[in-house]
Amino acid sequence: MSDNTTSIVLAGVGGQGILLASSIIAKAAMIAGFEVKMNEVHGMAQRGGSVIAQIRYGKNVHSPLVEEGTAKVFASLEQIEAIRFAHYLSPDGLAVVSTQTIVPVTVSMGSGKYPQDVKQRLEKIFKNLIIVDALGKANELGNIKVANVIVLGAISRGLDLPLETWHEAIKSEVKEKFADLNIRAFEAGRNS
């Protein structure tokens, strides 16, 4: 077990499953024997606003808060949210961004514009970037609600948690009837 604390930040929009994803990460880290602390900021989650979750694990974790520029892994379930919260990722960290676009209320009301060059912006911001079509892969599996777990599979490649701890955490955190589907989603993301 490392003495260093690993910091992870998840971002997205209310309803995308950020809180479940953060619970699965925390449970996987606990199963692996680490101390874990979490912090969730809901904001306007119920109205489709930004949601951010911070998870830290290690031998001794003193705070759930991730300092800017220190996250080993950053994942976003929505492209613009990735840009909004990119400042949390360390310079050598891994960014995983879903291609999903959720148009903000300000844009749909005509008082803002959704950028057309999001992919180019992401590639400029993140040195170590995995872009994943989580929604498309979730559709292939027959349930769009597993897009968050597909993203987890992709970020698992950048973390020191054994594969079996992820599977056990998924089984622990989702309803039993959805466990196999979520494990398949996790593997689809891990192999993307």
C-alpha cells in the first residue's frame, strides 16, 4: 500500500450518475484496503446543473477535498463540464471525457452558445486524454444508464486498484439484477 494519497475528481450534470460512480470508486478503494474520504457538490443537480465529486484514498487521508492541480485522475460525463473543472487535474494526470453533450439552459434559451470546437479544446487542455463514447457504448449494451460505469472502466486504467476490487464494488453498489450489466459496462470502458 502506497503512503501517497490518490485524488480523483468526477464531473458531470445532474442525473448522469456521478454520485453512484463516486460510491463505486470509494468502495473499490476500501476493498483494496485504503482509507477513503469523499466530497460531493450537488449544486443545481436536480435541474441539470453541474455536479462534482471528489474521492481521495491512501494509507492516511486527512481531507476529502482535492486541491487544484493535484488529481491523478479526472473524469467528466459531459464535454463542457470537463473544460469547466479541468483545473483539478495534475499536469501528468489522466483525463477521461465522455463525448456526451448536454446543452445548458442558457444555450437553449438563446443567451449563450455551445462551442463547436470542444474536441480541439479538450486535446489542448489535457496532455493525457481518453475520449470515450460512453453513451454509444451504453446503447450497445442496451441501457444508457450505464454510461457512468463505462467511464469508470476507462479511468480504472489510471488507478492502482486491482480489477477484482472494481467488480466487487460494482456488485456492492448496484442492484443485484443490474450487476452483470454494470460489470460488462465497466469492461467496455476499460477496453476502450
